[in-house]
Amino acid sequence: MNIFILGPTSSGKTNLAFFIARQFDLPIFNCDAIQIYKNLNKLTNKPQFNSQIVLNGETLSIVDSNTINQNLSLENIEIQLITKNKTNFDINWEQLIDLIKNFNPQTKTSDQIKNYLFDIRYPGETYSVKEFTDDFYRIKNKFKFTNTLIVGGTIYYAYHLLFNTEFEPDSSNAEMIDVELDIAMKVVESFISKHKIILNIKNPRRLIKYYKLIKKYGDKFVEVYYKKQNLGNDDYFVILLLPKNRTIYYQKLDEVVDKRFCDETFYEIEYLLKSNVSKDWLEKLSYEYKYFLKIYKVLKNENTNKQIVDSLLQELKYKEHQYAKRQITWIRKLKKDILSFNNTTTNNLITRHKTSYLSG
């Protein structure tokens, strides 16, 4: 059985995952497109591992379960649960529900939690959703895991894992094609208009990818690109964490940004730059690195203008809010598609009303 814990940034996924993993002795699979990179820790909110080893050719990260944040509980969080067939679970359904309802991070044990797909790439290397699904099944089969926890905020990773997407040839990282971008744009826009479909073509790399696929598959592009099988044969249990009060949630995101404005963040950025990690690559990787790189540059100036730094931090907080909205949209799409594909069971667990908020 695959258990998914999904939610927007800073919604408490990691903390809940550690709590469940130690109760059922489950391995955790990272479902975050940035936490796969080595030495990118502070801005990615990556867990602090007790040790990391290579076991049977796979990177294994160990966390002591007592590292769960003792001050967190599920507050201001709406928990939505979706399952295909709870009668088939080899993990007791009622016990799992009860565990989530009575989430208590203060229960300490000495258990060690196994984490996979962290620190598996060096900065500057590429990683695709297809590689994620391939890596997941390779590790699961290699170690014969019956039950797994898939945890993270990169919802489209979980989406493709759940739906067994049939991937088109990967051209996302190919060299620039011998065609002007405006010509490629016209071809893609014409195709979109003809078939009345919607694609995100703001990103030039995606535009090139769509252009190549259209040139290769012609009118079959829609079928090729969107072809999905039904949900996989594995039993699944999807735990969705969503904020109930957006105002409280956004305040929490602002607090996270403020906490990241610290020496440790700039030490990390300085280390990455001195390690010849491309500044352009970091900026394209995430908006957090883009803005903190700008702030780092301002702070390196002897005539630092505090107003400029404050303005950049405010812009970053706005970006955090917008990104969280997009994640929530992805989650709602995921839920809708799951319910439409198979006969499923869904219910909500509404936690106690409090003003504090879970992060992690």
C-alpha cells in the first residue's frame, strides 16, 4: 500500500509523516523536486538527517524519530482522506485514522526512520518526473517494501505516480532546436486553437518541448501527452493537508521567510557559489533561491540599503503565497481526478479550532 501525505508548503507534512512512519515502521520517499539535491538544505526545509549511507546502491537517509518538532500539532488544518478500498489494507485502517486524529508529536521513541530520494543529485544536474517514478519503483522493488509513505509538496510527482502516466519522450532538457521561438510559438498556438486545449507555454523550455512533440506526433499529440491509465493496482491512502484559515496560513508563511533570513541561509548560498554552483541554475530552481541570492548580493555591498532588503523580503512573501495557492489548486485537481477514476472513499477530519498553525 502506498500512503501519500500531500499539502502546500509548510503545512506539516514531514512532521505527520515521521509520526506515522515510526508507528508502522514505514520507509519515507521524498516527493519534493528540490530536496533531491545535495547541499540545498536551509531554503528547502529539508529534514536534518542523523546519518546518510549508501545501501545496496541507494542513498538512505536516517532520521531519529525523536527529532519530530515537539511544539507542533495539527491545528488550523483540514485533513482530507481518500482511499480506494480500505478493506484491503494490510495496515489497519481504523488504527491509522485514529492515529491521525490523535496526532501527538510529544510521544518520543528511539526508532530510526528510513528516508529515500533525498540528496540523490548534485546541484546543476537535471531530474524529471519520469526519473522520480522510475526511482520510486526501483527502490520499492529492490527492498521489497510492501507499504510506503510518499511525502512532499511537488504534487505533480505524486499525481504521475498515482496515475501511472505514460510518458512521452523527454525533451525538456534537450538542446535549443534550430527554430526561432516565435515560429515555435505560432505552431503551438495554432495547434492549441485547433484542438481547444490549454497548455502552459510561458516557459520557453516547455514551448520547445511541445513544439517537438507536435512535430513528432501531429494530431496524436493530445493523446500521447495526456494518455493515462487508471489508478494503479496498489492500494493507496491519500492524506491531504489543507489550511482552513488562509489568513493564519499566510502569516505562518511570512514567519517562515523571516526565519530563513539568517546567517545559516547566507552561509549555504556562499558555500554553493564557492562550489561553482551556477547562480543562474539556482535562480531557475526556485523563487526562494532567486530572492535570497538578490538579498545576498545587496548585503555584500558595504552601503547596504535596508529598504531594498525589506522590499525583496516582501516580494518573496508574496511569491510564497502565490506558490501555495498553486499547490492547493494541484491538490484539488488530484482529488477530483482520483474520485473520477475509481470508486473511492473520502472523508474529512477537521481538527480542533485554534489560532496556532502547524508547520514542518
